[in-house]
Amino acid sequence: MRTLSLICALFATPASALDAQPVLTATTVEPRAFGYQVGDVVSGSVQVHVPTGLVLDEASLPRPGARGKALELRSVVRSSSPEAGGRALTLTLDYQVFLSPAQTRTLETPTLNLRFVGAPREQVLRIEPWPVTVSPLAPIDVSPRRGLGDLQPDAGPPLITTTATRWRLLAEGVVALLLLGYLAQVYLGAPWWARSQRPFNRAWRGLRRLRALPDVDATNGAPRAARAAIQRLHAALNASAGEVVFEAGIDRFVTAQPRFRPLRDDLVEFLRLSNREFFAPQVGRATSPHAADPDADLLPWLIAFCGRCRDAERGAA
């Protein structure tokens, strides 16, 4: 009986030792199984208790980057930490959805077979697939409501800011106005002002206003308007010549300014008339040299003579 008991004990020992061998255990944290569309990322993790003596075979890990599948493994992140009786191995797996089904469809992640080598023996841990429900981007039968049909309205052109352009146009317009004003001043204003300030032109405007003066000066009986006209004409002649002009210097004047050559005889008559009016009053009242009546008014002839001098002055005679 003792021998039989010993034999039974010998046979019972290996079985007890086998039962006491460490075993792999795994805990999975599955992602939610619904609410995904094309392009979404599905993340899940597996935590494995690895007993002392076992080591993960790197070749059994899944490789990211496989193309052409509905669910593509993007990354595998591994972390390890010690715990009682071994180590805790955590695998985080990210899948991306590359399928846009016409109808809602349930996919599954690939099955994982993690192999561990070492003592007391090699073991394989199987991780079951995770379900992933993928929805279409749009239903097959789209509502005919505006914006949901097959034909979409044309989008309006994008609006761009025109503030800088408007300010630039305003600045260019101001510069253009300044240039136009300068050109108008140079080619219109300045010549007009120069013409209006010519001696005989100013005298002619003044002579036309003399018609309102009294006809006869009470001092010496001479026409008051005529005396004022002679004074203005003489001042214009002196200003045009740049010196005081007398009858003896009339040839020098017409030589220096040939425009007045056709009026030489009239200039001589005017200077004689001026001399009789202001320097020889004993001769008598000055009259128009071309008037048939010696008592005729002198002012019309002076105005006409000034007009001829003005035309000669501006080159129109």
C-alpha cells in the first residue's frame, strides 16, 4: 500500500505542476461600435498580463500601413509596466475608416494572435475582432429640398475688399486734378492773365468806362472824359515802350516794336493831340484829327485808336 501510494504521488505531481503554470490573461477596451463615417479614426486598447518568463514575439504584432482595406491600421503604441507576478503590457491600436458604404454596414477589425515565447512554454493569445458600424455620408434617396438634390445652385463669387483700390483711385484722381489744374494755369490762365494785363488792353477797358464822366470840365471847358482818355493812352504807350515817348522818339518805338509800324501816323497824331491838350492850351481845344467837324467829340476816336493799338499789341492787327 505504501508503494502504491508513492507511485500515485509520483504520477500526481506533474499534473499539479502543470496546473500551477502561469497563464496569459488579457483585458480589452473596445471602441464604440457605431457612429463612424469615412475618414474617422477608431481607437481601442488591449492590456495583457504577461507572467514572469514570457516575452512578446515582435513578429506577432500587427504592422500599420496596409493599403486597400476598409479599416486601415494607422499606428500601434506599446507600453509596459511591472506588476505582481510579471508585467502589464498595453497595446493601443488606431484604425482609420476608408469605406463609404451606400448603406449602413458593420465592419470588423482583424483578429490579433499575440505570441509569447519563453519558459515554461510558448503561448498564443487570441484577441477577437471589434465591430465597427460605418454609416454613409448621404442617404441614397435625397430629399428634393433646395440644397439637398443632385444639382446644387451655383455659388456666388467670393467678395473681395476694395478699400485699397478705392483709396488708390482717389489718390490718382487727386493727382490727375492737380496736373490738370497746373496745365490749365500754364496754358490757359497765365496767357489769359498776361493778355489782360497788357498796357493797351487795360487802357481800352478803362476808356470804355469813361463814357459815364461829365462831358465838359468846368475848369477849362475841355471834355473831361477826353482828357482822362488821353492820359490813359499816354500811360499805356509809355508802359509799352518802357520809357516816356514823345513825337521825336516815335520812330525808335516802332523800330523796337514792329507791330505798331502800321499805326505810326496815328501815333504821331495822338502825340500832337496830347501835346496840344496838356502843354499848349493856348492853341485851343484838341479835336479829332480825322473828324469833319472840329467840335465833334474826341472820345470815340480815342477809343477806336486804343482798340487798334490793343490789336497791334496782341498781334491781331
